[in-house]
Amino acid sequence: MTALAARLRGVRAPGADNPVVGKVLTAAAILFAILLPFAFDSGSGFIEDCAVALFYVVMALGLNIVVGFAGLLDLGYVAFFAFGAYTMGWFGSGWFNSANIHIGVTEQLSKLPGIHLNWLLILPLAALIAAFMGAVLGFPTLRLRGDYIAIVTLAFGEIVHTTAVNSDEGVFGIGSFNLTNGRAGITPVDKIDLPLVDRFTSLELRPWYWTALGLALFVLFVNVRLRDSRLGRAWVAIREDEVAAVSMGVPTVRVKLLAYALGAALGGMAGTFYSSFVNTVNADQFEFSFSIFVLAMIILGGLGSIPGVIVGAIALTFINNRLIPDVLNDLPSKVGLDFDLTELGFGIFGFLLVIMMVLRPQGLIAERRHKAEFAEGPEAGDALVETRA
Amino acid sequence: MESASIPARPSRPRGEVVREFISRFGLLAILLVMPVAYGIQDLQNEGDLGRLATNIKDGLSNGAIWALIAVGYTLVYGIIELINFAHGDLFMLGSFVAFSMMGTIGLTTATGGLGLVFGLVLILLIAMVACGALNTMIERVAYRPLRSAPKLAPLITAVGFSFILRNVGLLWLGGSHHGVPDLIESQHTLFTIIGVPFTNGDILALAVTAPLVVVLVNFINFSRIGRAMRATAQDPEAARLMGISVDTTISFTFLLGGLMAGAAGLISALYQTDIWFEAGFTAGLIAFTAAVMGGIGNLKGAVIGGLIIGIIQQISDNRIGTEWTPAIVFAYLVLIMVFRPQGILGEQTREAG
């Protein structure tokens, strides 16, 4: 067991040390991702899965800022997805049908009642709302230690979920205004409508894919720049040792709030895309298990490691949407057991979390600092600094 | 001589005095808001406090269940500073064990008095032992290998195990609610004191919880292994040097927590007459809130916190609506974290000193 664990921890990713190899690999991967849809039918399920996978990449990279960089275990990340999704639902559908506001939408949409803003306007709006809520969530957790943060964020996510489910008759039970339509949800949601190209439809999936790819690349860029910035180093500093960081003059309050706000903003942006893509915003999308699904992605890929998180997100999306329902689903009945594997999806992810943490805690593609930490205990980080100095 | 040169007591700025006052009494004020508000409302509308008193009585019975679960959180947190996310789901499995054992033993609503008592005691023991063994196993597999890893790692495996246990429950009895035979006629009123009816269920909750908690507190305070647990909680390294087997002690702590969760599972199954595989998630969060409210690591605090949370939950169920109860309990959790993270009785952990 320990020998196996030791061996598994030792495996390294290609291009981990060589920056040139890394750059070439990145460029090739992006080119491949852009050209991929031409190989498949535009309405195919595979393109759909890829678009969903890219949505999860955005979510996972957002959560990676909070958990991976700043080391604040956020178990209520689904809340920010919900804020983004509801922003899209409220400002990009006929939900408020007594209002008549149209900005930057096609002629066809502008005849419909409700608030219809262009997706490009909703995107920053959702990011702002989610970022604000992220700071609101961050505020009570500032004084708390690591594991209390996990439970407060979890409670926050559950409060948002409960409110979303029950706010179909009065918000917080007050009044009778239907804000979220609960489990039935807000539907239909406007399709994404970009300038210069035709309005998206649910049959042609390539534009959705490229939009998701664009979003993912933007978020990837943000992530890389943040990681290499002063702020990114401050995050790593408070993650590794908060007391030492404070005494070195890192303003922990501001740095932590920024981590929450930026992570939340990315989650909100992903939310607007997803609700438009699946054409509905309903309260059942915002369950706790969603937070765990995204967390499992970054654990699988490697906490704080950007390529790892991307690989983890893509891998888990396909495991969840393809491998478990299509390939492995009838496996239990073949060996004489009476259940569907799809029911156990989250049990499998839970198992994955345990296995990864015990056997290869740094993830598939490890971030350098995390790897050192997990390889030789908490003190190894100091050795790393010494060898580099 | 030196002590004479120290000034008697520096006068403190006004803001600090106010802050300390809020920190000390703010939580109590928050806790009293709901009972007081609804008490006044009752007095205005009905002229007596009967409804509020019944709410509080029901809340205490529910709270007994939360207290038993909260004890498991607080024991584990006290000794290894880990939020055992899987604990709520362990409680859920405890109720499942109790339910299926009722079928195995053949207890029905027709079973007579003595047979019922023997049967229930047997089921109580089985549920407790099953949960205790499972909890010890989880510690061995998921937490012990990560003892020296960063704190995030065991927390994540705990979340993972929570999902595994929930899916075990799903596989076992399926995704729907199951009705538990109402063996003890839990809604049957035994006696009434000043307009508050006391039912069989209330007596059961009291009769199981009170002895267990008393035994547990005494065990930890006076037994040899209880002393070892407290020593390990204070300083595992020093405890090891004193010849205490730290790993065994930690395993034993998980065993105790599991035993309590199993007992809570049986009471809950009999009291609510309903079990469900998702029940553990909410129960776990509520019980954790209770543990934090009382002061994490503090056994008596967990019990008091459980009872208080039970009352809040019952008032919210009865007055505001069951669908809002989770949001209200979690809002309390966030408020406690903001105003008094050390809880009512103060925490007893290494970091708190």
C-alpha cells in the first residue's frame, strides 16, 4: 500500500520541467481544440459534451483560484454558478413579463415581453453580481481557520439553494412574488446572440462550443496571469503560512476577499453560458453535489495546477456524461447486481476523492509547490525555497 | 517588587468594551430573538404560552438527537481537529441499520411490552456497534494515512466518504422515503403538564440520550482511556512520549462518536418514523452547527448546542415552514461564526489553548 502510494506519487507529467515543451504543448492543444468541431457533425452529442466540458473547465478554474491558489476550501461554489444562472434567467428571458427592456438583441427577440439583454452585457453583469456575493461570503470567513471556512461556505451554498427552491412564492417566505420559480425553473432562456454571427440555435452546436472555448481561454489567461502576479504570490503565501504572510506585510483581508470575488466572478460567468445552453434555470441545478463535482475535478487534476485542473474537468465531465451512463452502466447487472451505475455517480466521485488523497494527493499533474508539500510533509516547502535561492 | 510597577488596569477604549460585550452576549441575544418574538405574538393572540412551550418541548426531544450526533463531531474535532463530514451520513446508516433490524428481529406494532423493550435494546446495541465499527474503519482507511498531510487533505477525504456512505444508503434501501413501523406509538400522549403534552417519543429520546451522555461524560473524565483521549487532544506528541498509543486513542474516539451516532439513528427512526438516504446531510450540518454553537471540542457544549438548535428548528418548522428550516439553521451557523466562533461554553482545542 505505502509502496504503491510512493510510486504513484513519483509519476511525472511530460513537459513539467521544460518551458519550451510546455509552450508547444499548450499551443498544440489550443489549436486542436479550435479545429475539433470540424471533425464531427455540428449537432452531435460529442460536441455537446465538449461544450459542457469547457463550461466545467471555466467553473473548475474559478474554484481553483479559491481552493488551489489561496487554499480556502470553498464547498459552496455552486452558489456563484446560481447567481450567474439567475442573472441570465432574469435579464435574458421573458420572466419579468411586465417589463419591456431590450438592449442589443435581434428584432425577433425585441418583440417579446420581458427583459432581454445581449449575452455580452449579461456576462460582465453576472461577473459583478457573483463577485459581490463572493465578497459577502468571504467577509464572515475572514477570521476563521481553514476547516471552519469549509463549513461556512457549505452553509452559504445551502442557504442559496434553499432560497432558490422556495422563492417561488415570496422571497424568504415574505410576500408572494415569484422570483425563481423553484424547481420548475425559468425557461426558455434567450440563446446567446453574438454580433456579426447568426443567433445560436439548439441544433447547431459548433458556435456554442467555440463560445465556451473562448470563455475557457479567457479564464485560462486570467488564471495564468493571476498565478504569476503579485496577488497570486500573496495567495500562495497565505495558503502556505498565514502568520508568516501577515508578518511579511501581505494584507490578508484584501487578498482573501479578492480570491473569493474573482473565483465567484468566473463561476457567475460560467453560469450565464450554461443556463443559456441548457435553456433553463431551475433550483435543482444548484445542489451541494455540484460543488463537490467541481471540487473533485481540481483534486483529480491537481490543486493549484492550471493544466491539471483543465485535464481534471474534461476527464470528469466525460466520465460523468459518457463513461458511466453509456459504457459502464450495465456492468453491475452483468456481474449479477441489481442497480444502475448512474445512480452511484457521486458515490464514485466520493471514492475518487478518497483514493486521490490517499494515493496521489498532489493530483494527476501536480503543481510544484503542492507536490513538494505532499511528498515530504509540511516542512518540505522550506527545502524548496532553499534549493531555489 | 516588580509586580508593584505594573499599572493596576489600563483603561480600555470604549470600542473594545462594546466589542467584548457583543462577543459575550451577542450570541445569546441572537438565540433569544425567535422564542421571545413568538412568545410575545402568542401572548397577544392566544393569551398564553402553551404553543411556544410545546414547541420548546418538541425541540428538546429533537435536540436530543442532534446532541448525540454533535457529540461525535466534537469528540473527533477535539482530538484531531477534523470536521468529520461523513458523520451525518453515518447517523443515516444507523437509522437504516435500526430499520432493517426491526424487520430481522420481527418487531411489529403488535409486539407486547416486554418483548418490545428487549427488542429495542438489542437493536440499539446493534445500531451503535455497527456505526462505531464503521466509523473506526473510516478513520483507519481515510484519515490515518493523511495524519501528517496538510489539513485540507483529510477534510477532502471526509467529504468523499460522506458521498460514499450516502450512496451505500441509496443502494441499500433505494432513493425513496421509508416509513418505519411506529413501534412505540411515538405520538401517544403519556401525560400533560400545564398544557404541554408529553408523548412516548419524548420519553424515548430522554431515556436513551440522558444515560448515554452521562456515561460518556463520566467515561471521558474519569476512565484511563478517557484521560488518554484528553491528553492526546491537548498534545499528541507529549501524549506519545508519556506512553499513550495515539493511534489507538484516536480510533477509540471515532468508535465512541460512532456509537452515539448509531443511538441517534435508532431514536430518529422511532421518533420521526421516517428514514431517507439524504437525511444524513442536513442532520450532519445541523449537528455540526450545534457542536460549534456549544464550543467545538466541548462535550457539554455539544449537548447544550444540540438542544438549542432543536428548539430553533422546531420553532422554525412550526411557525415559518419546514422548507425554510435548513436556511434558518445555516444562517445561525454563519452568525455564530461571525460573532462568536468559540461558541457558548468556549472551545477546547489545541489552537484555543
